[in-house]
Amino acid sequence: MSGGVDSAVAAGILVNQGLDVRAVFMRNWDTKDELSLSTVGGVKGCEWERDWEDVKRVCHHLNIKDLKLVDLSKQYWYDVFEPSLDVWRDGRTPNPDIGCNKHIKFGALLDLVLKNDDMLATGHYARILNNHLCRGRDRLKDQSYYLSAIQRSVLDRVVFPLGTLEKSHVRSLARELRLPNAEREESMGICFVGERGNRFGAWLDDYVDNVPGYFLTEDNKPIGKHRGVHHYTIGQKAGIGGMPSKMFVAAKRDTDIIVVNNSQHDLLKCKKIFTLGDTNWLADIPAKSFEAHAQVRHRQQETRCTVEVVDNKLEITYQEYEMAVAPGQVVAIYVGDICVASATIDKTQSIID
């Protein structure tokens, strides 16, 4: 349980089914481990204490007697945070949420708390059908993308009570159950980001050295300086002063950033993705070449593609194109509603490359 509405309703559903429900709360981040808070003016990161209090109130309300707090902050630091820093240092864009699900929630936590025939239930909007990871019924809330890197072997030990529900129904159930956190606002984002918002870049500087470089046009003309490529991802506004139009990040080249003057520029239209050799198969490999849909970010309409499997690497060719695909992110592959695989994006090719 996280302290949010979704996991609370998931617990309530299981209690009402007469199941033996035990609750566990993960503490994944400790601000005492941070190098500095001065750069962000004391802005709060992870507020786990507030979440923990909400979990205790919900468990008391649902008469869940067995509740424990599990401190996984060290595992999170070594298995999720430090690898993310390495990706940022390399000028790429990590996805810590996917790493957290893989290594912590459905890795370390599952190994630590499950016994014998226990099942791990969470508040994710996803489904497991015939031991396959499938999209949740609520397509706007579907979280199968974030779950696409978990091991196939854990699927038969996991339950998603909200997988067939719409978010609006979940909120209504929270009120019907009179949960003490029924009106709590939805929380989004990475746990160590918290409320830092646009000050996150300054906080990240405590961990990733700034290596200045230039903003370059398509023809390699320098039009400004930046303080480090880790502050930018593909498709975002570059924020270069004195320009007649907004400029957008199209590519990175060592310490320099290529920018274009249109968010729909051809350089931002990705035709092909090449992944690292870390493909996680959640279903039997359909074939060495197969038709599918690819998704590269949460709440994105998946895009038709052809997938080629080469030495556990994927070469994904879009039938048309996908906008602003960032190396370092995860691409999830779907056949129908089933997530069959995921892998880390190594490099991309635009429609004009």
C-alpha cells in the first residue's frame, strides 16, 4: 500500500472478498541520503511519513491487523537511482519508475514478504490473463507500460484488483468504503522528485556533473550554450533566449545538443528504434519478425510497427513514425492487449536519416 486511493481500494476489494489480507508499505527513499538540500530551497522530495500515516489509517478502517513497513531505500539507491544517474550522465533519459517496479516492488519486496501461496496485490491499472500481462480496462490509466520490465516468472504471484475498473469507479468505491483517504489527490511522478518540480534540475546537479556544450542548428551552427545534456530530453523546449521562435531538442551529440524550430520537425519523427540487448520477454517470442504495436511513454497511443529480433535486441520499424523518442527510455511491445516484451532504447533513426 502506498497511501494513495488506488492501493487502498485494491485492499478494500480484497477484504470484502473475505480474503486474508496483510498490508505492506515500502519506504524507498530517505532524504538523509541526499547530498544537499540547499540547491532546492528545502523543497520536499519523498513525503513517506505522510503516506505511512495514511496507510495506517486505511488499514485501521478496513480492520487489516497485519501491517508492516519495509525499508527498501538501500536497494532502491543501488538498483534504481544509481543506474538512473549513469543514464543521465550518458546524456540519455532514464525511466526510474520502470526500474522500481522491476527491481523493488516486484523484485526485492516480493521476495521479502511473500510466503508459500501468498499473492502480491497492488493498485496498478493492468490485468493478468492466462499468465500474460495485459492492458487495464481504463486506457487512460493503463499502467502496463510501467510494468513491462518485470519478470515473467512473477506474473502468477501477482493480482491487480483494479485492472477491470475505470478510475472514476475506483474513486466512487473509495467513497462507498468510506476510506479516510478517499478524497486524496492523485500523486504522479518519481518518488525522489516529489514536489521539486522545475527545481529538479538543480537538485540533480548534486549528483551529475555539468559539462557545458553548445546548442547547434541542423547545419551545426552554434546558437547558444547549455550547462549539461542531462538537463534535456528529446522533444522538449530548449529555452534558448533571443531566438525568433521556440527551439526544440532533436538530438544529442557528445556534449552538444541539436535543436530545431518546430515541435513536428522531421528530425523528431522517429522511423526506427534499435534497442539494447536487455529485452524482457513476457510471452513466448511470436517469431523473429512480427507485427505489433510499440509504446515509448505512459498514456501514449501505441503505434503500429514491425519488430525484428536480433540476438535479443529489437529493431522496431514504424509503419509511419513516432514523435520524440528518447534513447534510454523503455519501449514496450504489444500484440493486441498483451504486453509481450520491453527493452531499453539504444538509438533511433528519423524519417530523414
